[in-house]
Amino acid sequence: MSSLEASAEDGLPTLGHFIGGKEVSGGTRKAEVFNPATGEVSRMVSLADAATLDSAVQAAQDAYPAWRQTPPQKRAQILFRFKQLLEQHAEEICTLITLEHGKVIDDAHGELSRGIEVVEYACGISELLKGEFSKNAGPDIDSWSEFQPLGIVAGITPFNFPAMVPMWMFPLAIACGNTFILKPSERDPSASIRIARLLSEAGLPDGVFNVVNGDADTVQLILDEKRIQAVSFVGSTPIAESIYQRGTAAGKRVQALGGAKNHAVIMPDADVDNAVSALMGAAYGSCGERCMAISVAVCVGDEVADAVVARLEERIGRMKVGPGINANNDMGPLVTRAALQRVLHYLEEGQQQGAELVVDGRDLNVEGFEQGFFLGPCLFDQVTRGMSIYQDEIFGPVLCVMRVDSLQQAMELINEHEYGNGTCLFTRDGESARFFTDNIQVGMVGINVALPVPVASQSFGGWKRSLFGDLYVYGPDAIRFYTRRKTMTQRWPASKISEKTHYAFPSS
Ligand code: NAD
């Protein structure tokens, strides 16, 4: 008997799926969902099989014709009610997030509010879908483009933002008239089901939004499903790349956002106290499990580096690490034991490869939570380009300090790294800032802003191996991703067309 079956027999609750407006069970396989603070299994989650996915696709297909024809302002009214419900139920949703992800409750509120901002943007869908019109494109001829929905689209999301990342996708997808199937992370699936119920309560017709829980096997079924027209994926780079390749080969439209290694450059003229305050939140917030986390601080000159390291060490000493549900804590545990082991492995490798471990988070003991997946904040100095702690995305509370002599050297490092998600520069000099924003090979850039996550009316995405596909998520790019342009050319009156036949290509 597998440990999963044993746990199921222990009588733990099992989370199912949300299909056609109802919570349903489906699939015989299950996975364990942990409370990362205690290390205990808190529930099981069903992993969808082919029949479960088929019923979700059928529900989405049945709902599509009427939803597509629903006027955009009516769709917006439902989304507006949904936004209000999200706000009313914020504490409950954020508690679910904290208990399964581990992040501190304030951070869960932060992610939810960034998700709500996308819902607010989607409420303007009437304006966003207005289309384009050319009067008198030729004699008596008018031409216009409209943006029609694709049909059924799917979203596959990572564990680290169980509410926000799905909300980067579905509010705009459904606002555009599509129906949606979400496959959330199997590590923290409960928030998605709660959100699905709120959408129903807001008046969303059954089948427009469905949640299919599952793992890699379920994702393969989604990629093979011909009725699904497009896939938005957010997760690690190897999986993003394979999903992009398989999905596009199957004729789907795919945007696949991957991993990151985000550098902050601290110039000699920067306000070091401000930079260090910003770095603390950006490196250790959410235990470093953010795709926009700063994991490398590149200090220009040894003087800045010494000051940054000393202040970081002092600030780290004051951090409170413990269960995220306790609002006094600054940082919670990692998401799973496997995630913890992975980070521990990098700490060993970093030391073996010659980096100086200034603060060793392994010394941490969280009393009463000895089985939790905790690791204290870690700080490496003297990190160099060839080390695996520099090359790889660690996705944990580990900040690497690198020392360079000039802004150009810092920018070379960043531009040569395989990832290009986010970066930032701390400086008081406008010329350096402008040079940096003009020339850095990264998709999202901050100047004295450590986490430059774009607002909902912009779009979010990285360069290089941080994004496969052409369009970013949310904002204006999402309207293009979730619609297909159709261009009409129309002549009125239709009579009195010259009797002479023209064989030349029509021109105005
Ligand atoms: P992950 O790649 O392990 O999983 C993401 C999703 O893919 C999950 O739904 C998972 O069930 C599914 N999946 C896992 N293995 C699969 C496989 N072999 N085939 C098909 N599907 C599979 O990522 P994660 O650990 O949940 O999330 C952390 C990663 O996500 C980090 O690399 C982080 O940088 C990245 N991320 C990126 C962004 C961004 O905007 N670029 C945002 C958030 C997270």
C-alpha cells in the first residue's frame, strides 16, 4: 500500500475539482497536501484522470456559446461582484493560502490584493474590447477589426502564488468571452476551489470557470486535449519550455512563464540603508519563493559591498521566522520537505565552491514546530559567476552577494545570465538609471524598486529563458493572448459595382 492510500485511510478530507458549477470528485490517484509549518499532511487532493478532464472540457464547451454572446458589460458586472466577494472573504482565502503554502498571512493578503487588481482591470473589458475601425478604407468601403474569444483556454499555475497567478489569467480570459479550466498546483490547491465558489456566487454561469486538480499527468492530458485552444503556464523553466514546445506543436496558442535569477545592482552613490531595506523584503519575503525575488545583490565596489553585507547581517539577526499564521512573523517555512532539501543542498554546494556563508539559516530552531519545513535566512558573500548558487534558481531564502568594479561589469553579468525576469538598480544618478533601463536584457526593471512587478494595466513577463511565447500575462497583452483578431471589409451599397471586371489586386 502506498503512503498516499494509507493517508487516505486515515480519514483525511480529500479536495476534489470544480466542474460545471459544482465541487465533484474524480480520479483515483491522490496527493498529500502539507501544512509546511507543522510538516503534517492536512488533506489529500484528487488528481484528475482523463474522464475528469473530459467532463471539465465538456462543461466549458457547453457554457461557451452563451458566454461568448454575453455582452462584455454584463461579464464585467459579474467580475465586479466577484471582486467584492474576494474582498469580503479575503481573510478566509489568505488563511487557506498560509496553511498550505506557508507564507506569512500579510504576504498572502498582498498577493490576493495584486490578484484583485487584475479583476478590477478586467472590469473595464468593454473598453478593452472595442476593436479598431477604418472608415472609407476604399470607395464606399469600411474596414474594422474585432477581437473574438478563442473558446476553451487552460491555465496551469505554480505553488508560490496560489491566488494571484491564477488571477493573472482567468479574469481577463473570461472577460474576453472564453471559458476556462484552471489546473492549480497540487501543493496548495484549496484557494482555487474557494475562488471558484465565489465566482459562482457572483453569478458566473456554470461551466465558464472550472478547476481540475492534478499533477504532471493531468497537464499532459490538457496538452493533448484538442478542444482546448490556448494554454497559459507559469512555473519552472524546464517545464515551461516543454509545455511551450508540446502545446504549440499541437496547434495551441501558448504563453509559458518560467524561472528567474533576479539581480539587484547597488551603485556607490546609492542610499545603502534604503537599498538594504528593499533587499531584505525582496530576498527573504515569502521565504524567497517568488519569481521576482532578488537572489543576487551585485555591489559596485568593495566599500558598498562591505556596507551592504554588514547591514544585511544585522537586519537578518532581527528577523522573526515561524508559522505564517502568526502575524508577528516576517518569514514562514518553505513549501515542502523536498523544497527544503533542495535549498540545503545548494548551501552545501555554495560552501564547497568557495562562497563565504556569512549567515547560516540552518542554525534556526522554531520551538514547537520542529517538524516544519523551516530554514532561516541565508547570506553568501564572495559569490562568483561559475558557482551553482549563482547559476541556478534556488527558490529559497538565500541571497548571494557579488562584487564588481563597474556598472558595465554588473550589466554584463545580468545580460549573460540565462534568465531575464526582473532586475533593479539602486542609484541616485539619472544617467546610470537611463543607461541601465535602455540596455539591460531583462523584461521587468526597477530603479530603486526591488520588486518591479508591473501594475495590472501593464503586463508581466520576462526575457530569455524566463518566458516562452510572445505575449506577457495580464494587462493589454492578455487581451491579445485571449482573443483572435477578425478583420471585416464591407461595402454598402452592394449594388452598382462596376460591370468591368478588375483582375489587378484591389487598392484604394
Ligand atoms: P513547477 O514547474 O514545478 O510546477 C508548475 C505547474 O506545472 C504545476 O501546476 C505542476 O503541477 C505542473 N507540473 C509539474 N511538473 C510537471 C511536468 N513534469 N509536466 C507538466 N506539468 C508539470 O513550478 P513550481 O515549483 O510550482 O513553482 C515554482 C517555479 O515557478 C519557480 O521556478 C518560479 O520561478 C516559477 N514562477 C515563475 C513566475 C513567472 O512569472 N515567471 C511566477 C511564479 C513562479
